[in-house]
Amino acid sequence: MPYNVYWNNICLVTRAEEQYISRTLGDCHGAGVGFAVEYFGLGRASGLGERLKEEALSGRESGDIIVTTNGDIVQEQGYQPYFAGKFRMAGNLPEDRDFHGMPHIGEEWLPVRSGLEESNLFQAGSCFRPFIVIPLVLAVNLRAAAAAGLPEPESLEELLEDRWEGNFAFGGLHNSAGRTLARTIWWLYGRAAAERLVRLGRKLSMPAHAFSQVMTGAAAAAVVPAIFAGRGGNPDIKAVWPREGAVAIPSYAAVRHTVDSQAAIAFGRSILGEEHQRLLRDQAAVIPCHPGVSLPLWAGGEAGLRRLAYPDQKFFDRLDLSLFNALCAVGANPGLLPQG
């Protein structure tokens, strides 16, 4: 029986990902290792979060390898029944061990470049290991900013000033991009700052829509994935790496302890390995985590990875999910902001 892979990664390059995975799976199967991949995300019949909760409730948990950019799945306690005691430790610390007493397979399964291992992307006792990182940066329309009397922003914090009300955009409060941005602002500057983000910014359905606002000049700035900020083709558009660091949306991978170690390593080296990460770096402007894949110049190049912003574990442990989810549900109605 093949191992079941639940794949929930970058929606912008879904077709390229599926083509690569389909081709590479053929090589795996030819080598006697079988994987069946099911895709989740925008435009799919169901979301990965919903599937995992349904399976946990029914006791029929079928995902053997999970790959996801959904930060809720990685961080929220509501998903832990699916993973706790059932997935291998990712090797985030040398003393981490598999639940069956076996050494972790993290580094051999999914190598990670120096620097990321000391970042908040790694958390002790976790079964998740980063595969790639989608950086959110500032896209600025210099002409629109000047017309509105606004300076070129250098930080996320500047967008929280009153003068930026209605002049910056972001997208997807219902998905990874917007929720990650809101969490990061809350971590950096507190709950009131996250509420200001939602109150002052233009909240679009998707990051692509936020970028279109900058392209047309309807907004002077937007917080968007680097793939947008660097490909506008408009001399008035400038990509800015925020002073706090680019907001990091990691794509994490986890493997169930019932998956044979050699099969897990084969999957990591093929589907999650250097070739795929290089493809995603070039086509989707992501940061590859594999030390064998060079960083793009805009992310630091040979000088080393530029700063990333991602909350630490203490923040996630303290975060009141009812307040956070209420904040994300506000959408275009700031009057619904939670009080107290």
C-alpha cells in the first residue's frame, strides 16, 4: 500500500508543483517506494484543516506525510490530537527522539540551511520541519505614495500610523497570508497593533488583489508575497524588505512514525529535495531551506539569509485564539473588533 501524502502548499504554482510531483513520483514508484498524493487548498473540494479535524474525530487518520503552509495546523492546539504521539520528532533539537526511542530523522530526511535552525521556524518537540519559506514583503507604488504625501515605508510598523489609513492593502485574512501577517504584527507590537492593521488597511480577498491595488495606484503600498513585489514590470513599483524582516510563511513537512524511514528519506530527497526547492525558488520567489540550494540575491544571496519575522513559541502558547479568530473575522467591518 502506498503512503498517503496530504499536500497543501503554494496556490500560485499549483500546476508546476503537480507536474513535478507526478513526474518524480514515477521515479519513486519505479524504485519500489509508493506514495499517493492528495492536494488541498484554494479551488479544491476541501481544506486540509477540515480534513485533519474530521479524521481525528472519526479515529480514521489517513495522512502519512503532511506538507502545508497552513500555520493554524502547525501552531493551534486544536490540531494536536492528530499529531501528538503519532508523528516523528523533526529533529529540531539534538536531544529530540522518535516516540519509539529511535533517533530523529530530521536532518537526513529534510536538511535545513544554517541560520534557519536557530530561528523561530524551529521549535522544540515539534514534528514539523521547514521545507521552503514564502516571504511577505512591502510592494510600494512610489508615485501613489508621493501623491498622497506619504514617505516610502521601510517597516511594517509605519503602516500602522493614522496617515496610512486606507493607503495600504493586504489579502487573505481567511488564509495563510493574512492570518500570518496579523499574528506577526500581534507578536511584534501587541494586540492593539494587530487591530490597527485590520482597521487601517484595505482587506482584500487574496494577496494578488492587494498587489493589483498597488499596481493601479489605488493603494500606495501592500504586504504581499515576494513573487508579486518583484514582478510588477512597473518602474513606479518598488519591493521593500521590511526592517522587522520579511513576514515568513513556512511550508512545513511532517511524517508519521509508521512510515518506513527509508521511504520517508526517499520522499524528502525527491519530492522535498534540492531540485523541487530550486524550481520553487525560481518560479515562486520562495526561500529554499535546503543548504544545497543557493539563496536568490533578493533574499541575501551568498551574504546569507536576510532577516525573517516569525513569532516564537511563547507567543503561540499565550495567544488567545478566540480573540485572534474574531480579529480575522472582522474583515471589512472594524466595528466588530473584540473589546476588552
